[in-house]
Amino acid sequence: MSLGEDGPGTRTRMPEQHAGGTGRRTQPQPRRALVTVVGVVVLLIAALAFANRGGKSDGSAAADGTSGTKAGGAKGSSAASATAPTGQRPVTSKTAGIPAGFAHSVQGAQSAAANYAVALGGVDMFNAGRRHEIVATVYAPSVSAALQSTLDRAYSADAEKALGLTSDGTAPAGLTFVSRTVPVGAKVTASAPDAVSVDVWCTALSGLAGQGSTKPVSSSWFTVSEKLVWTAGDWKIQSSTQKQGPAPVNGDDQAATADEISGAVQQYGGFTYAR
């Protein structure tokens, strides 16, 4: 089955009360680490600096939307498509609370990549049971089993304690653990019928909100590069890397109080992202 490219644009559905995501900063934080698992480079949303910061994305700048580069085909324009509804029907199902059932198309792969970046950056990754569900859902079976044990070592009790969390990965009393990724856009860097590489540009919030927090919530910018493969009727991550930026110049916004940030995180739900 060949991949259809169903048109340009990014579509966002209404909130679904899912708080997920985390960012990259220059200070220690939950999102770090690139390691090799069974010969495949995978993205670990791991605690502290367990491994190297950042990673390399595909160097080729392929077109987004209808002018993407097919495997073995001609390279298209590198300009991103304007943000607009595509008419592609959004996913209506979930697996382990994560959007699932993406279209077998370049557009579907971009949607999957964005939603998987959100899931892998969320607070649920700090709970062992939920982390296992998430990894089993978004990664290809060929890499997920080995990745589970690697992540369990990364998300150790000592690592979570160093982040200011309790031994079960939750915030201490009176504080709110914030870890939320917001995809800004996606582009295809390579594609074949059953394998698509996607870059997802993200901004994120990460830290502990509340009075007396020594790790206040701050924002960051990073790009996740995911290679997805079509398996078992859906797109799954085979490998993933991350790098910092591109980050805009900080604005002159007045920082919110700890209570305002905590309240906003609890009151505003997340989105299902569609390309």
C-alpha cells in the first residue's frame, strides 16, 4: 500500500484532559538522554543527565505535506505548508490513553509522531506501570521490550528524588509536578510505503509548581526526530532522537505565580494533534 499525502496543514482537536510533555533546558530536568538499544538509537525521556544531551536529526530537508520526498523519489521544496484544516478524519480511538489508529499515509505518520512526543514527555512516564503501557503502545515491538528495562534503570527512585519527586514519581505534598509537551509543527524528512521519518518541533513546560519549590516551572524548545514504521495496523516508533531548539527570543511576559501555574496545568487539558 502506498502512502497518500492528504494535504498540508496542522489540525488540533479540542482538549481531552491529558497532561503530558516535558522540555529541554540547560538545567537538570526529566527530559534527557540518548542511548542505543538493540542497535537502534531511541529517545529516552529520562531523569537527569544519564547520557548525552541532544541528538542528530536527519540532515535532509524534505518538504512537508504534498511536496514531501518519497524514498527513491525527487526531493521537494523544503518550505513548510501553511497551517490549515486538511479534511483528513482525525483518530477516534485510543490505546492506553494515547491516540491510536492513524492513517497509513505521510499525514498519518506526522500525526502519530506529534502525539507520541506528547505521551513520552508526560508525567505518566514517571510512574512505572504507566510508563510500561506508554512504551509498549508507541514503540515497535522489536525495540519496546529492551527499552523497558533501560527506562526502568533511568527512572530510578534516586533519579526521581533528585528531581524533587517522591519515590513513586509524584510531587511532594503542596506541589504540582508539571511536564507537558506542546508540538508546534511537524515535517517529513524521508518517506517510504511503510517507514516515515518525522521531525516534531516542540515547546514544553517542566518543573515543580507550588510555594517553596526549588525547581520552578520553566519553558523550553526542542525538536524530536522520529522514525516510524507501519506495524500491526498503526504507526510505531522504531527510533528517535532529540536536539535543542530552535528557540525564539524570550518575550517580556511577566512570570506567573506558583499558584497560577499549578492551577493552569490542572484546569487546561491536552490535545490530540493531527497533521
